[in-house]
Amino acid sequence: MARTIARRLAAGILGAGLALLGAAAPAAQAAAVPADTSVSVGQLVLEPTDRGYAGSLPVTVTYRGVQAGTLNLTVTEPVPGAFAGLTPAEPCFSGSPNPVRTIYCTVPGGTLQPGERRRFTVDFRVSTTPRDHAMSASAGRVAVETGDANPTNDTSEFSTLFRSTTGSLRDPQPYVWDTLTDASLAVGAATLTRQEDGSWRGRLPVTVRVAGDAAHDAYWLEPTLPAGVSLAGIEPEETCAGACAVPGGRFLPGEERTVSLLLRAPAEVAPGDLGTGSVRLYAVFGWDGERLDVDPADNTAAFTVTAVD
């Protein structure tokens, strides 16, 4: 279940448009000299915000192919989970984190003409608590490649700095992120009430707290329910099957959210104690499925379900 969910989260399908040049006549092959295609980048400066750090990396691509074409773009994150998209927007997909991800896109803006120079940004966001000192991260990397039968490519590395909450970039300390999640949950009791059609509906309050900054795409709640009770969704009325992503996206360290799992039972269920269930909390990131937690014992909690007529 978790691996399937992780794949759904991580799989953004790259749009069509990578140019594949067909076989050429000998005369055309002689003219098809290797393209002098290059990429240059600036420095990534991540600014403190109310949701961690955010910043954009300026990128310039120069295309000198002999005919119009598109360019493959590869981005290696400086911090796990930091990639937030391209401006202008372009569909991308990510590889498995190890520990950072490699992101695969095409250069925004569609087809490039021979000699064209194109500028865009790669956007990043790091969900960690802003510090009163500057920080640095390991180098990231941007690469471009022509999509023809004889591809040429270029790669450029970039440095990453986190600006302090006081505005300084001086004397940066290395940013060290958590490699294990540190999350816990608490649940209340579920009370189902009779509906106009005779069925039963109710809410199970769940409080999720995340202490660390380990990279994740989302935290998920997976309930095990008594016989006759099923999962209907999570507020605000989001449908989910088997497990539900906690609304609100990625967590910041120390963030706490209270949500309600929506439960239901058919009309033939008699009022009274319907039994005991449990909820399991886990995080997913990329294609790797569930992330390991510091203390799995506080990732599961039991609850009772009662139908009150």
C-alpha cells in the first residue's frame, strides 16, 4: 500500500517533446556538426520564510544546434526534497532519492532555435526551521543534453547558501538534515450518528506532530477499522482509499495538525459499541516508499468506535 502511494506521489509524467532526429542522408550528416550547447548558473540563495527557506537558481542555456530542437534538463538537488519546480513551469519527474533526488525535465519554453539563449529559474524550498546563522549545503548540479542521435551536453554546478534570519550570508555553517523522520500521533474516539438514509457517519479526530526536518512528500494516516466500519475520507471531504494524506503538504519541524478521518457504516449496523480500531502514521518520499522513523512505537494509536442513535 505505502509503496503504491509513494509512486502516486512521486510520479509526475514528463510531457512529450524530446526531439529525436531521424536518420539523415550522407550529405546532411556531414553538415550535422556537434552542437556547442552550454548551460550556466548563478548561486542559489535560500531566504528564510514562514514555511522554511525558499529561493530560485537563475539558469541560462545557449543552444547552437544546427536545427530547432528541445533540450533535456537534469537537476540534482543540493538538499533532499528541495526541488520545487521551474519558472516558467514545465512538467518534471524525479528519480529515487539517494539521498538527494535527480529531477528530469525539458528546458522551459518549448523548441529552441539555433543560436538561441534562454533564461529561466529552478525553484527550491527547504522545510526546516530558519536559523539565526547562515548555512551552506553541498553543491547542486544542472545539466542539459540535446535529444538527437548524437547528443551533446554541458553541466554546471552551483553553490547553495541559506540566509540567516538576521540577513547575513557570512560564515555559513553546514546544513545537516535529519535522515530519519520523528513523528507521532494521538487520536480521540469516533462517534457515528444516524443519517437521514439510515446509514451512520462520524469523525475520528487525529493529531499529527512532526519534530524533525527529514525530507518527505507527505505524511499518511492508515486506519484499521472494526468490522462494518469503513473509511469515507478526510476533512475537508477529501476522498481516499485505504489511507489518507494529511492535508497541508509538507510539515515544518515542530508543526502540529489536527484533522478528522471520516468514517461510515451501513444502516443495518446496530447502535452501540462497534469495536476498537487503530491508526498508523508514516511518511513517504520519492520512490522509496515509507521512511524510517526514530520511534515507530508512537506512530500507531488505538481508538474506539461507537454508534449513537
